[in-house]
Amino acid sequence: MAGESAVPSNRMSGAVHVAVPALARPGGHYSHAAVGGGLVFIAGQLPITPAGERLADAAFEAQVAQTLANVQAALIAAGSGIDKLLQVRVYLDDIANWPDFDRIYAQWAGPSRPTRAVVPTGPLHFGFKVEVEAIALG
């Protein structure tokens, strides 16, 4: 929840579930980030603002920008960053949006070039156009 400090919320078999102060609370029974074995796992992030506003009606570019900002916030809260990304998985409601996604993503990622998969899915939850999950070094 916005305003909280990043605090491990659960230690279980070496896993640490991280509270991400810059993101709205998860909408289900999961953590935005988990750390274990030197890796950081970022749950699928959606275009939802830190205040909880769902950007389903926003332009594709705005949805991508918010989603990637959420990924970055989760990485930082877990002690990682864009430069430590290993793998990124992108879900798009329409593969025709791939060129626009790739352009925005390249600016966001900068010199970091993690492996990546882009998966066309058809409709996503709440009518969103994009979801992104990631794995990084801790």
C-alpha cells in the first residue's frame, strides 16, 4: 500500500515476500515481489496507479508506462533494478500493439537487454491491454 515501507512480510523456506510501498495493494492472494535464492520474482503487473486507479480506458502507451513503472517499483522495493533483469514476460491483448510496446520498453530498459517473451492473450483482466512479469538478480 502506498506510504508503507518495504518490509519482508513472510519468511518461508528462504523465501521473502516483499511489501512494495509504491504500489497499490495486490488485488488477490499474492505478493508483488518475492526474493529467494538470489533471485527476485515480480508478479504480473498491470496498469494500476499507486492510488489503485485502473487505467483500462487509458491509451495503450499510458498503460504500458504505468505497468513498467510498477515493475520498476517492485524491483527497487526488492533490492533490485532494471539493470539486474534476467527475464521479462509480456502479455498483450493484441499482438498488433507489439511495435509500440517494444519502442516504449526499449526506452524504459535502456542498455539492459534481458531475455523476453511476448505472449498475445486476447482480453486481459479488467479490460487491460498489457501485463508484465519479471525475474531479476537480487
